[in-house]
Amino acid sequence: MSKRSEELDATRADVHTPSRRDFFKKTATLTAGAVAAASVVAPVALSADEKKAKCDGDEKIVNLNPWETKWGYPVSEKLYGQPSPFERHVVRRTTPILSSGNYRASIAVAPIQDLHGIITPNGLFFNRHHGGTPDIDPKQHRLMIHGLVEKPIVLTMDELKRYPSVSRIHFVECPANGGPEWRGPQFNSIQFAKGFMSCAEWTGVYLKDILKDIGLKPEAKWMLAEGGDSSHMGRTIPVDKVLDDVIIAWGQNGEALRPEQGYPIRLLVPGWEANLCVKWLRRLEFAKEPFYAKEETSRYTALRKDGKAIQHFYVNEVNSVITNPCPEKPWTDLKKGDIVEIEGLAWSGHGTITGVDISFDGGKNWVEASLKGLVLPKAWTRFSYIYKYEGKPLLLSSRARDDAGFIQPTVMEERKAVGVEGVYHRNGIHTWEVNEKGEVSNVQVLS
Ligand SMILES: Nc1nc2c(c(=O)[nH]1)N[C@H]1C(S)=C(S)[C@@H](COP(=O)(O)O)O[C@H]1N2
Ligand SMILES: [Mo]
């Protein structure tokens, strides 16, 4: 045994029983195959005294389970892995209420209550489309870049991937996230109330790097992005943003984009509303004017209370939500005095989250939560607060701030500006009511 593994073994001494330690010593020198075999035929047996001392009535750790005494399934059986069958309930969800009158033009929301860290697994990434998901053969797919450029080009996917790539973690949020709730809570569910968003590591090429190569004419001020699905999803984006951080992405969390996310390529417009992140991207055109001036290219606007609307309103502003507890993750199993970790997600399209406060009384008093794990610009940021459960009713809210100096408004501040007829860009402080039984429901504080 090497010195290093002896040291490791010494650190294990205080957490394992002697029999367990011997087992580690023996197996440490065996080959990987032999270790697997040894663990099948020689499970660690506890003496009667050890059982009594350690297990205190919980038979599940004392007795061998059926799956410990026979072979598990071989590596060849699952060449693309799937989650445990016991995680079957963790899925995207749909409802007729959120489809635009046609199931081919609808949304599936992400189970943000069941996620860990800041990355959404690809199979759970929220999914919104206007004309169904096409299955595109990358060999047949082309990207055309033209208009006000020196050298217009048509790229194959192989040619596109020859540009140097970058990997960036960014959220993608539909500006309608939380939108149904302008008039008041609509869903007693975090998944439906806040799940029009996800966060992934995207790999692709900065569009500015391609433009360096083909030459953008100085008079170009707007870019049209068009998808290769039946909706085409024409979107118009200011050139300043394009030259800042817009990416043409082909990678999503280490693998190719999923068909639902735009395989083989999509546009990623970090921090801005997700409808600009055109999937199945086939064409980019540069021009002097925004494209909706001359053709049927839609854009979202932000309605104000006076009836006027802001035309160019693209940023998903600073926002947050508590994911534990929430309606799907109540505190009904907690006993008074239990220690629990309040957790949530904060994000801002303007930049990096600088802090999150938590209130237990609907926003009268605030305490500071801690940010944990990676804290990155235009990415989900996880926050945490260790709390001693008291079994008392609570109005639990979170309020995030970002490095651009923004802080989440109250629901009333938001209503003062927009009224209750808003559709997009809701970032008012979200509140859960926790009753004395630990049940959680969606409420809004209107004071
Ligand atoms: N080509 C195309 N791109 C599209 C859409 C679409 O219908 N077609 N929907 C947009 C909208 S409204 C949203 S919210 C995001 C959703 O991205 P996702 O499905 O990867 O979560 O894709 C955007 N890009
Ligand atoms: Mo959207």
C-alpha cells in the first residue's frame, strides 16, 4: 500500500468500524474487477453488538437487501444512462392552461424544486416552442450570415465548429416566467409559477469572432435571427449586444444540444429574454433598421400603466425564488427545533448576483442569506440560509440584488409601474406562506 493510501486509510479510521477498515485495506490492493467481485460475495457483516449499538431499531441497515446478494445489471445494458427509476416523478410538466391553444405551440416547465446546484440536466430543461420540435440532420443543416457584412457566408455545421469555442454557464428565461401572476397567484406550484427557465453550460462560438472573420459593416445596427422550425421565430437584436456576448451554441452541459433546445445550433443571448435565443438557427441578417420595421418580425414589449409600451425591453431583471420550502417541498415532516436549510435560486440578466435577503414576515424584516457554489454573471446563483424550524406560520420571501445596482421590487411597486395587465418581465418579490403544519402555498404580499 502506498504512503498516500495509508494516510487515507488513517483518516477513515474514526468513521468506520474495525471490520469495515480491514475490508478497505484488503480491497485497496485488488484490481477494480476483483473489488466488484469481492463486494458481491463478501458484504460487510456487523456483529450482533454492532447492530444493536449502531442501528437502533432501523432494520434497513442491518439486513442485507436483495440487490446486495445478486448481480446488478451490466454496463452494456444502459449505453445512454437514465435517472434512477425512483426519480421518475422529476419531469417537465405541461398544462392546457399554458398552451397557446395548440399543443404544438406550448411550454413544458422545469422541476426547479428538484434540482441541485445551478445546472439543469438536459432532459429537464424547460421547453417552449411555437411550431413543434423538428429533428434536424446536421449534415443537411446550414447557417447563412448575410446583409451588412463584407463576406456573406453559408456554413456547414463542421465549418462552424472550426471556430474557436467557448463554454459559458447562463440561464435561459422566458420573459413570461411568472407572467400569469400579475393579477395574483395562479398556480400553487413553484414548477408552474417559476419554471419557465433553466440554466446550462453552453458551448459554441462567440458571434463576434465570426464577424471579425467576415467583417461587419459599420452601418449595421440590428441583426435578424431566424430558426429552421415551422415557426421560424424571426427575432431582431441590437448589434451592440451581438458584439458583446451572443453565442451560437451547439453544446449543452457537455453533449450536443437536445432537439428541444435547438439541435444542431441555437442562438444564446445571455441574460436577455429567451425568445431571442432562436433555436434550430438557420439565418442571421444584419441591417440598419430593426427588422420589424419592414417585415412581420415580432418582438415583445413591456406595457406600462399609462397604456404605453416600451418597445425594446430585453433584459430579464434581477429575480429570485425560494425552492425549499415550496408547495412541492413542504415542511410537513419537520418537528419543532429541527434544523433546515432554506434554499433558492437568484438570477439577473444585468450581471452577477451580489446578495439575497430572506424575510420570514412578508418583507417587514430581512436577514442576509449566503450565496453558495459558483456565483457567475447571467447564471443561476444558489442561496442558502440555515434555519431552526419553530412550527410557526411564516410569510417567506426572498429579495435578490445584482452588481448593476438593481434590487427586486415588491409586488406593489411593480403594480404601481405596470398595473395588473402585465404579461412579461415579472420580477416582484415572491412569497410562500408556510402554515403551522408546514404546508406551503403561493401568496402575494400587497402591503
Ligand atoms: N426557432 C425557434 N426558436 C425559439 C422558439 C421557437 O418556437 N422556435 N421559442 C422561443 C421561446 S419563446 C423561448 S422561451 C425559448 C425556449 O428555449 P428552450 O425551449 O430551450 O427552453 O426558445 C425560443 N427560441
Ligand atoms: Mo418564451
